[in-house]
Amino acid sequence: MSDEKLMSKKKPAYPVNRELDAYLENYNRKIEIPIFYEDLLRFSGSVSVYDVNDVDTLWIRVYYSEYERQEIDLSLKKVYSILHSDGSDAIIQYLNVDAVDYCTFGNSKPFRIKVRNILNDNFTYFYIKKTDASRIYGLELEHMLSPYNLNFLVHEDTLIEEHIAGIPGDFFIKEMLPKCTESEKAQLAKEFVKFNERCMIRLLGDMRSYNYVIVPTHDFDHVVYKIRAIDFDQQCFEGKLKVYRPQFFKENFLMVELVRKKLQKNSIDQYKVEERSIVAKRIISWEGRLTRLVEICKKDSISIPENIAMLKDLIYELILDMDFKKCNSMGEILELGLDFVKRNYEDVSMNQIIQSKY
């Protein structure tokens, strides 16, 4: 199936409602910032950004008039301090804004800010985007249900996200995967199965290869690879269940082939169970905060009626739970899906306890 048929043409940005706004404030996600997304759109010119192979990255490097540049630089340094430090002005004198890039590809049209410490030349990135309730739900769910914590801030219509480090999936698949050892390929296959399962459980869609990164970690005498999502725009929007399973995107074909060649069905099933169990443990660990977020999501409008109707029917066909047929929102579908994973884990754990006693 082609991506054009699999994905909707364009997902709208959804506003943050009063309950979600209060949630963000309660968990220190909402904070005053000195610059807004709209301010960065006032650039006076731009140049295309190319990669090391002279391929257009679809990002443009923007520049501002002299009288605006100084104010924008100072504001971006303050945002960096708020995001990564205590928010004071003490470190600003040691920072330099090396680049402001604007992405012309995709829904969110983000700005990518490169900030460098002038004392040692270490640098990092952060992103400034338009606020979208779907993306915020996605970020929070990733924070709670994945192995990774996320740092982001919201102020009115502006969203600030920290950079997620890693090798872009599309680059890795093309340039680095062919050079991996057979053992590394088997490990990548395992991680893709787990990543695929995690995305489906929490309804994170559109994980084409350029929307996730491969994170290598050196461990004694080998490299451990993990797969990490970097784009949360398609949280709980699409109606097709396949959109929430990375295996169905043509950009991930080589990863799917890796799974087919390297893993037997029993191993695939084992890794799926492992991932569901880990997610279930996180659901239990974050129960209070997660319940509050899902309750807000249940009453929120972050999709269209056709998508909700399609998705609940497809999930019902998969697990034959009539409760899905009664859902009226994406939040309700999400809640039932997470509860299904949690209940299955608890039932298995209870059976193990009973068997160990008798």
C-alpha cells in the first residue's frame, strides 16, 4: 500500500483546550518564554541547507535584519537557558546562536535553533513550533510510555522541544545498515519489532524512516542500537490502524526485510510480549499522571469523526472487544487500548503468582 493512500493528505493543528492547559501548568510544561513562533517568521531572507553529499535537506537557513537579529538572538539564548538550565541570564554571555533553520517540509514547519557554548565549542539544538494538542499528547505519552524522558515547554501558541539525538532512520537504512554485522542486524530487527509494537499500543502514527532515529550505544565489545521516535504530529489522528504500525510504510521496507530474515515467528512473538509488558509496567508506574492526561484527551477533539469510526471498528476486528464499538473519541480508544495492555499483563502476572504458590 502506498503512503499516499495510507495517510491523510494533511492533519490540521488542534488548539490546546483549558483542561490540557491546566495539566501542562501542573506538570511544569507551561512557562513564560521571551519569543514566539510567529516572531521567527519575520526573517528577511534565506539560503538552502545541503548535507555533506550536497543533497538538499529541505531546510533553509534564515537570516534577519540587523535591528531584529540582536533581539532575536538574546531571546533564543534565554529560551535555551529556560529549557536546559535554571532560566537565569548567567549563562547567556557564554552562548552564541550559530544558526536558525526553517523546515519547509511536513506539517509542523519547525524552526531548528543551533546554540553553541563559546568557551568549548559544544553545541546543541532545540526546536520552536506551533502548538498542536495532538503533538502535546504525543510528547507526554512518549515521556511516560517509552524508555525516554522528554523535555518540552509550551507558551500560548508556541511549543519548544529539545533535540532528540540520533542517526536519522532514512540515512541509517541507506548508508549504515549495509555495513552492520549480522549480529547487529539481528539486534536491529528485534528493536524494530519492539518499536513497531510500542507505536501501535499508544497510537503514534506516521513513523516513516525520517520520523525516527537510530541511537547507537557502545557497550563493552559491541554496539547496542535503539529506535526512538522524533515526530509526534500524528498522535491519535488517523483512522487506518496500519498508520500506527511502522512496518507498513515503504520507507521501512528494508527494516521489515531484516525482521523477516533474522527473526523466527516465535522470537517476534516473544519480543512483542516483552514490549507490551514493559509498556504495561510504565502504565502502572505513571498511573496518576497518565490517567489525568487520558481523561483530558477523551473529551478533546483531535481527529475527525470518520477516522474515529474507522479506527474503533478496525481495533474491534482485531481484539473483539465490544467496548471499542462504543467509543466516541480518539481519547476513549486510547484509554481502552492502554487498559487492554495493562489488564493482560496483570492477568498473566496473577496466574504466575498462583502457579508459584500451588
